[in-house]
Amino acid sequence: MIIDSHTHLFPESVKNDRSLFFAKEPEFKMLYDSPRAKIATISELIQTMDIHGVNISVVSGFPWRDPDLAKKNNDTLLEAVQAYPDRIKGLACFDMAWEGAADEAVRCIDAGLSGVGELAFYLSGIDAKALRLLEPVMAALREKGNRPCMIHTNEPVGHPYPGKTPITLEQIDTLARTFPDNRIILAHWGGGIFFYRVMKKQVKETLKNIWYDTAASVFLYDPEIYNMAIQANVIDKVLFGTDFPLLTPDRYYADMDKSAMTPAHKRQVLGENALALFG
């Protein structure tokens, strides 16, 4: 079974004319101002899944500042889950500064979504304020059966690109220590924090409830990243994620084939780990 744990869907209105949403949504403009930044709907996702042998996709929206727009995007995900119950799972998304964020998480989970994400702090990084804003949402997820929360992270070094946040490894470590009982997915390999899993003290325990997805890996890392995950003993916490429509699954399959992953490792990353996490 192949499960793509990191994809994005938008309402038709956003796909039809994204420019209408730029004025009051600086984060959205930052990521999607370029016409090369793809926006997809459910029919395009299902078609890509069929072409590349993906059985299930986990879909997210965008952390809109406008609560009504966040709800509309989440409703689009709910419609996708209802239309394709055996193939689509969804994560509720919203701007964490919205006081109703935790209530929206509960609404969406009660209606059929599987957790929350991809939450992002594009302009600030995961600072002390971000952690305070996360508290009620994380509490709601624990109360709802400890549903997973996907959070945008990125490597703190290297080339700049749209959506690269001013995050630090210390902030990611603090995030994990602040919510030790939540199941957290760190998008984009967790900014590389799993490299420190080989340390003898503290880090192994801190990262015990952390998962890492491969989203955008093709753009960011050599295929050896998979070998490093094996060596760091976190391959059972790695989730295949394409960041569709940014990339298609075949690009990731090719990288995995270039790595030292065994067939058993591939089965874990491509589906078994996500199946255990999402159920």
C-alpha cells in the first residue's frame, strides 16, 4: 500500500483566480504569487494517484488568515473525504492566530477529518508566541484520541525559497518538548533535526512522538537522506509525502531507488508508517 501523507487541495475559486486572495493573505501570496506554483483540485489529485499507484492521500488546505476562507477550504477537504472515503483522508488547517482555531479543529475532526495540518508560521518561525497559540489546538487533538498534527518546518541553512521560514533547530526541539504527548508530523524532514537522534542523551526521548515527512525532499536533499534516516533509527517514523501538486510521486520513487533502502524500508516509508499513525 502507498500512502501520500502530504498533499494540498484548494477550493475551485482559488484555483480559478488566485490573485483575488493575495491582498489580505501575505503568506498565500508569498507561496503562490508565481504562476509556476501549482494549485490542484480533487479530480487532479485522484488522477495523479491512479497514474502513480497511490492508494490513499492525506490532504491539507492552507493556513488562511480569514477564518471564513479557512472553513471553506476545510469544507473542500471534507467533501473530498466524503466523495472518496477509501482514498482520501484530511487534515484541518487554519491560521493559529484565530481564536476559534481549536473549535475548528474539533468541528473538522467530528465531521470526518483525521487531524490537523499543515500548520505554518511562515513569517515568524515557531517562537514563544507560536507555542502559546498551539496549546489549545494540541489539547483538542489529545482529547480527540491524540490525532496527529502536521507542522511546517524547514532546514535553517541553505538557499532561500518561497515558504522558507526563519525557524531554528532549537525552536523545533522546544516544540517537541512543549508537547511531548502529542503526535507531531514535522514536514520536510523536520528541518534535519532527526540527524541529532544519534545523540546519547535527551534527544531520543524528546523526539519519541515525532514523525517526519519527505515533502519537497527531491528539491532539498540527495537520495542519501533515506540512508541517514536508517542510520539514525527513525525509518519507522518517516512518512512518504509529495507536497502534491508541487511534485509527483515518481520523483520520490526514483530517489528511493537510488538509496540503500531495502524493500522492507520502502514498504515502511511508502505506507506502513502512515497506516500505523493514521489508522
